[in-house]
Amino acid sequence: MNYRTTAAAVFAVAALGFGGVAAAQWPERPITLIVPFPAGGGTDTFARPLAAQLTTQLGQTVVIDNKGGAGGTVGAGVAAKAKPDGYTFFMGGAHHALAPSLYKSLNYNIQKDFVPVALVAQPPQVVVINAGKLPVKTLQEFIAYAKKRPGEINFGTAGKGSTHHLAGELFAMQTGIKLVDVPYQGAGPMLSALIGGQVDLAFDGLGSSSGHIRAGAIKPLAVAATERSQSLPDVPTAAEAGVPNYNVSTWYAIWAPAGTPKEAVDKMAAEITKALNTPKLKETWAGNGSAVPTLTGADFGKFVDSEVERWAKVVKDSGVTLD
């Protein structure tokens, strides 16, 4: 190969950058954000305003693609196999840190098949009830009521193996009560069932429950956090309500399929950080009970590793299994 041919090849590589598009010009077309739960759930609550803000910043539409099923694992599997060209990202969460210890076989590995981009929200879980079905006003009243009715009270989940499911199992284990889980295809359908009286209570992320709580459709008994939520200051923490070790926060984050060019990952992480610090999203996040996280890249990856380990212990101690 002569000098001219070599120089031309080097120029072509530098110009193309990644995916056939110059890195500095990314993105040049719409971006797909796969959300592995139906519309209306906790993931969607944060995904849609974030996508709208990113659309404004990037000058290209960020399209939400809801692919629900199996506690978020169906959508994760689809995202893992997406073309790693910088135009498909995945918004999952705590559900995907506990799935490895629950499912005997997954068609993806959250730690190997994805590149960590950024943690985007971390609202606490909240214990919410249908007040028309349960004649209780406090968490302790509920525990006493449930102890007299073992196996008669059900709680809705966003699917077998979801954080809603494990949070309920952990609560039952710590309080000595027996509850029956009722799985739905996401937090949206689960909340509809709770509001409609098909289930008695739920252990939901504050992000998806807060609006229904403020509207009076469901009643909160406690927030599973070390401090009260600024969005619901009158709701006690689980510790204040008599369950000192019940501390469960959900979280939502964005990954890219493994092999996605580093330039696209790094730029998306920077744009997410910028978006989260806009006054509009700060206000939205606060209203949904979440502070603005600061973990991106490798630091977020370490957080995921620690969460996988944490939930593996919860699964083992609770004895939860999936068919």
C-alpha cells in the first residue's frame, strides 16, 4: 500500500468515527430508548421527561420503545441484541440487578452485554394500600391486621422477580406476615389494579405512586428510606413506623448494548448529566421523590455490581423462586 492509499484510509477512518458517522456529528438520526415495561410505570415516569429533554439538547428525537414482560427481562433481552451503533439505548433499573439471582436462564447478562452509561433516578419505595379494602391507617395497624389473616392479603407487583415483588417478600420476611403476590405486566397495570381494588397493597417506587398518592387514589403507609421524602413530608419512614431495617430504594438507569462506540456512550452520559441538572427535570425528579444522581460510566458500573450482589442475598434469604 503506497503513502497516498494509506493516507486516504487513515482519513476515512478518522472521518467515519463510528457507525459510518463522524463522532463529532453524532447523533444524525433519531435514537431509540428501549423501556422494558409498559407505559405508565415507574421507569416510564422518568424515561419520558428525560427523553423529551434529550431530544431538545441533541436536536434528534429520542423515541421511547416500551417492551414489557417477565419483570423487565424481555425488553432487556431485546436491547442486548440491538445493533451497537450508538442509536439504541436501554433504560432499566434495580429489577435488572436482581434478575440474575432469580431466573435460571436469561438471554442477556446485565454486567457483560451492556455498557453502563448513567444512573438517572433513585426514588425510594413506598408501601401503599387501597384504603377502601384495608381498614388501617398506619403501618403497624396493617402488620397487626395481616398477622391475623395469613395468606389472605395480596400485593400487586410489576411482575415476578421485579423490585416490587422482592420488596414485598422482604417486608413480609422482616415483619413475620404472609402475603400473596399478584404479578402484572409492569407498574402501570399494577397501580391500576390497586386503585381498582383488585389488590390490597403494593410496594412501589415513589416515582410512579406519588401522583396517585397526591390525588388520593391510594394511601401511603411508609417510605422505605432513611429519611422522609421531600415530596411526601407527612409520610413516615419505615423505621419511624416500626420496621427499622426496611430500607429499599428503586433506581433507574441507562445502558448501551455492548460494543457501542465509546464516543456515543460518553456523549450520551454527558448529555444525561446536563439534562438532569436542568431546572425542569430537577423539579420533576423532586416531585417524584428522587434526588439527581451523579454516577456515570465505570462508577455506575461498580454500583450495578454491588446491587447484583445485594439482591442475590435477599433472594437467597427469602427463598423466592421463579418457575
